[in-house]
Amino acid sequence: MKGLLLAVAGLTAAFLSSASAADKLDPSCSGCHALVKPTDTSLDRLLTRKGPDLWFAGSEFNKDWLVSWLQDPKPIHPAGYPYFKTIKKGEKNDVPDPSKITPHPKLNKADAEAAAEALMNLKAPADLVPAGAFKGDMKGARMGALAFVKFRGCVACHQGENGQGGLSGPELTDAGTRLQPDFIAAYITDPQRFDPHIWMPTSNLKDLDIQRLTAFLVQLGQGDK
Amino acid sequence: MKMQMVAAFAGLVLLLTASTSHAEQSIEQVYGVYCVQCHGLNRNGTGINVPSLSVKPRDHTDAKSMGDSSDEELTKAITEGGLAVNKSVLMPTWGHVLSEEQIKGLVKYLRQVCKCGT
């Protein structure tokens, strides 16, 4: 019983702390992004959403990247978000419809730093993004590149090396500077644990594949480091 | 009494019609979220990702080619991905994302789109 009470208290504290971290962000952020884990997990919520969920942003992004991106927000979703609301029929195939794509607001340096600070406090639960999900072996990057382009077909929806790839998923050309390695590994393992109806398939990959893909993505956008 | 029965029956018919069209609408929405990225708004394999695909996605409006695939094969392709039916790895596995009912609905919807098969 005592354990249960402690668990409830812990959960409440976690909820309140993420809620108060969310409160530090400009209220306009929550107009498009979920800053607290949504209780509505229906497909309808996905259909009416205007921007990606950010309730786990502190476990997803690198802070330096956030600070610079918020001051110069180049599109991460090349076809808009969600893509199925921002495309139109083209001559040969569907194309992005710029008239339906709303650019992300640009922040000044001080606001970007404050927003990045608040976003970094929005941590995912430890079982969602386990520390050490990426084991750190960068030697798998070359095989990861092959998996990305050929064997697992990630390139069908994501732009990777040299900006080549599909448009319905977020671009990954600078994944290494933008995303935390443990997040990449955890997200590839099961995207629907983060976002119940997201249009990225769960491919039942073996851990070796996940490690290699993560190594490949971690070095994307980081030059020859 | 007779009037009441007629009214009740009419209400039931309306209710059934509404729920059927809602189900169809939501299967179309499911197609619109997951399938359109490659198979396209025209459902003919011309989605937004097509320029980067090494294998052209299936044209769901092609009665001949779609007619050659059984419901079982379509179900397997959606659930387990292209490799499971000797097709491209670029068709991913949706079995973890979609419910059995949604996949069943999609197969039925594909038959409407191709105007073919069972």
C-alpha cells in the first residue's frame, strides 16, 4: 500500500514537473505542439494535429541545435506537417503544397535560449528512452547506411545522406546534430510507443540493425567527426 | 402505433447508414495517413515519396494487376510487408501500427479502388 502511494506520488510529481516545464514555454507553442503527454491517443488527434508532439523534447533534441534552429527554423518536414494535409496532386506524383505549409515562427536569441531550456526539461520517462539504448559503437555506421538506403528502406520516407530520400518523414540529413542517440535508437525500435498512430512503420528490427542505423544517423550532419 | 414503428424503423435505417459511411470514411482516412505517402492521392502509385523510390509502388487503380492478388495476399502484404509476398522491402510492415480490423477494412477498400477481385 505504501509502495502504491509512493508510486502515485512519484507519478504526480513527474506530471507536475513536466506540466510546470511546459508552463515556461510561450503559450502559443501549445497551440500546435503537445507539451504534456496527451490523454487522447486516437487517430482523430493525429488528423487534427498541427505540429509534432514535444512532450519528450528534452530526451529527443540536442539543446545547442534547438537554440540555433529556433532562431532560423528551416523545415524539418520537407512536405509540411502532417504531410497528408500539406500535399497536392502534381504532374507526375504528389508534391508539397506551399500554400498549405505554415512556417515555424522565428525567435530572437534570448527567447530561443529560454525556450530551449524549457524544452530540455520535458523529459521522456526512463522506460521510453532508456539511457544506453544506443550502445555507442560507431563502427556500425557504414552497415547502417546500407540498411537505411537498401535493406530497411528508411530512405523511402526520410532524406538522409546528401539530402536524398522521401518527403513524408522528417529529414535526417542533420540527425546527428539534432537528435540524441538514445532517442534515435528508442524511436526506431517502436515509434508508436511515442506516438500511437504515427505513420512510421515499426519494422521489428533486431538490435544489431537498430545500433547500426543509429550509428549512421548519429554521424549524419556531424562532418568527419 | 404503426406511425411509431415506421419512425423507429426509419431512425434505425438512418443510424445504420450513418455508421456505415463513418466506417468507410475512416478507412479512407487510414489510407490517407499511411498509404498515400507512397501510393498517392490518386491511389495509382504516385505518392510524394515516389521520386526517391527504387521500385514503383503498386497502382491500386490497376484492375488487372490488383485483380491477380487475392485478399489473403493483400492482407499479408499490408501486415507483414512486401518481402512476405516476394515484393519490395520498401513496402513496410503495418501489422504493428494498424489493427486487424483496419487491415481488413483496407483490403475491402482496395477492392473498391481497383473495382476488381472479390
